[in-house]
Amino acid sequence: MRFSVWLATWVLATMLVGCNSQLEPVRIVITPTPSNAVVQVATESPTPEVPSQTPIPMQIVQESTSAPTLATPSATPSPTSTPEPSWTPIPGDGTYIGSILSGAVSLPQSVPTVEPLPVTQTTVPSPTSPIAISQPEVSAVVAPVLDSAQMGVQVYYNMSLDDFGQVVFLVNQMRFGWIKFQVNWAFWQPGGPEEVNERFLTFEQSIQLAKNRGLRVILSVAKAPSWARSIQEEDGPPDDPQALANFMRLLIQRVKPENIDAIEIWNEPNLAREWRGTLPFNGAGYMQLFRPSYDVIRQEAPQTLILTAGLAPTGDSPVSVNDRDFLQQMFDNGLSNYEFVGVGIHPYGWANPPDALCCDMSGARGWDDDPHFFFLNNLNDYREILVRNGYADRQLWVTEFGWPSWQGFPNDPPELWLGELSLEQQAQYVLRAFQIGQEREDIGPMILWNFNFANAEMIESRNEIAAYSIFVPNFGPGDPLFKRPLYDALINRP
């Protein structure tokens, strides 16, 4: 019964609506990784077994290791202590969080609005034995020496504390210093600005658990609830920017300032699907939202680093604003007047190697003829904008990045470029990107997208999110989880 409840909740929480780009396809020829790159495949690897339709249970641990030991709670869990987690699943918020690359622009996937199930988590009996992760045969990936303090990953966290404890354990195994959560404001306060429900308590406990395990925390706050918006289409900001600032104050007071190391104000506001509302759809409109929230964070959590929203790497279209132009518009409307700000960036590279630079216009593949499709071009172009605006002393914080691999999935990828990379190449590119970032003084922490967002429904529906996930469902009976080579490359790196 417990598994069936979990399955229904997980599928409901992560079912997505695909997006269809109306733009003309663009063309590309991959530029090979330079021969002096540190990361390289050591051996040839067979294609792993095709995953099964079993969704990923979150009670996962590394095989032959024990689950993390968690503190025993009192009868009423306290948000400032780590309670003993239960197996009770916490309903998903019905929202996909993050950027997925499709067609000529980066278009984050969204999902249908669903009515969240009531949270009934209480003190329950101790959990049963966790399920082990399967270990497929994959080729070794030689990893560079990396600074763990500058590495992080975004996780799906809306689950039981016990399950989340296992996720944190696996993140610790990768020796990441940072963990990122996106706070869906609409999910937390569906009823009004004064609402404080059990979702707050569960989240507070999850954050405290991560902090107790030595992780630094980034919160990305986005998605205004319906009561704060006069335009209900897709997602967007509140009509009154002060409403977000008020929520920021409540969030900080509940989670506690010492538990929040950085806050990213909104997510990809240069995409219409993230910015349906009354505020202007440009950098000036974003700065209207930014200012009151910045002031509140400075008041409530003066030591917390404030990040501007990571922008989607995209050009101009009816549903997007060129991210380079959008960032310049932010500077034109006062961004350089704020202190202690890190500039968020989402420098995805499609299927192009992290060392590659744009462009080769002779191909016909559609993802190598524009600088937005290249990790390194994205970093360089943003850096140029910062220098041009007298912001050379600020770092770029890579709050999302990653490379997809469709290898091992039972059906064709939704876009041809998603099928270009093997699992080993995915690991190569991610590790090399981390290395590139750490070789540059202008790059701050880098947050990998994503840790555990994939499930069987996404694979079946050919959703791009699954291609980026470190953990995916496995088709073999008795092996509900497949850890990709990227995981082993991370935990085994020097």
C-alpha cells in the first residue's frame, strides 16, 4: 500500500506538459573536445539495459552502505532540529522546476496545475530497509581534481524526510558542497498571504537536515500564487512586487537566516511562461520585482548572498527575450547599484562539448549555429556584459547547467540532439564544465541540473527532463534505480 500511494503521488507530482517550439530549426556541427581536455573515456562501454517503467523510489542508498543516521525527534518535530524521518510521502507540488532545452530556445517545461494532496506527516514507526541502487557495467571516466566547495546539485525534495535523508546521503557521497531547492510560492501559499501550513514545517526540517549534513543551501523562489496575480495564464510574478517581498520575509523567518546561504530571486524571467503578468516582460520589469525582495533579504538575512535570476539562454521570439539583452536591461535599470549580488546564469550547452565555441554554419542539425547553444559562449558573453557595466568584481553563479543523454531509454528522444551523447560523454562534459568554471576567477559555485527528477512517466512520454537526471528508473526486475556513470565519476574523482 505504501508503494502504491508513493507511486500515485510521484507520478502526479512530476507529470509534465511538453512544449513545442514554433521557431525554425537551427543547424550545428559538434566541435570535438580539445585533445588537452582532462576528462576522457578510459574504455568502451556497452549500452546499459533499458530502464523499466518502475518509478524511482526515493528510499535509495548506495549499495553496500548504510543509510544515514538521523536524529530522533520529540513528539512534535521542531524546525530547528533534524527529526527522524518517516516513510510518509509528501505530495508533489505539481511543478517542474528548471530549464530544459528545446528547439531554438531554452523553454522550461511546465505541468498542469494539480490540487495538492493534504500533508498528514506525523511521527511514524521506523522505516524498513532501503532499496539498493543497481550498478550497471559502464566505462570508467577519468575525472579532474575539483573543489567540492564550488559544486552543487538541484534536487527534487518534496518527499518524506526519510526519503530526503537518503537523497542528502547520496549528495554527500558525491562530495558536493551545495544543494539547491526551488521554492514554489504558489504551492506554499495557495490560500492567501497569511497562510502557514505543514508544508512549511516539512521544508524547514528538510533544510535543517541538509545543513546538518554539511551542505550549503541555495533557495530559488518563483511562481506567484493565483491570489497575487490578475493574469492566470502559465506562471508569472505577482502584480505587486511587495507581495513577493512579504513572502520572502516569512520564508526567511521560518527557515532561519543561518540556514540559507544564498537566495535566487525568481527563475528565468526572460521566458514568457515564467513571466505572465502585469509587470513588463523585460529587464526593467524584473528589476521592479527584484528591489523590494532584495531589501527584505538584506534586513532579515544580511549574511545571505542574493542572486539575480538565472536567465534562459535564448534569442528573441514571441515567448522569449534574448538573455544577453535582458541582462543589459537589468543593468540599465539599476542592478549595479546593489551590493553582494551574484549574477545567475544557466549556460546550457545542448550537445556541444563544454570547450567548444560557436559557430559552424554549414551543418543542418539545428544546435550549433548560435552562441546560446554553447556553454563557453554563454559564460564569455555574460562576463563581457558584467565588465562593460562596471561589475567586473562580481561572479557569475551557474545556478543551472548540465548535458543530457538519452542512452538506454526505450524510445526515440523528442529532439535529435538529445540522442547525440552517450552516458559516458554526459559524464565527461559535466566534469569538464566543472573544471572550466573552477579555472576561472569570475565563476562562482556551479549547480548541476538535475539529481532525481526523472521517472518512468517522463521516459514514456519522451520528456527531456529525464535525459539530464543522474538517477533514472531501471527496467531490470529488482533494480528500481539506475545510477548513471556521472554519479560514479563524481564520487570516484580525485
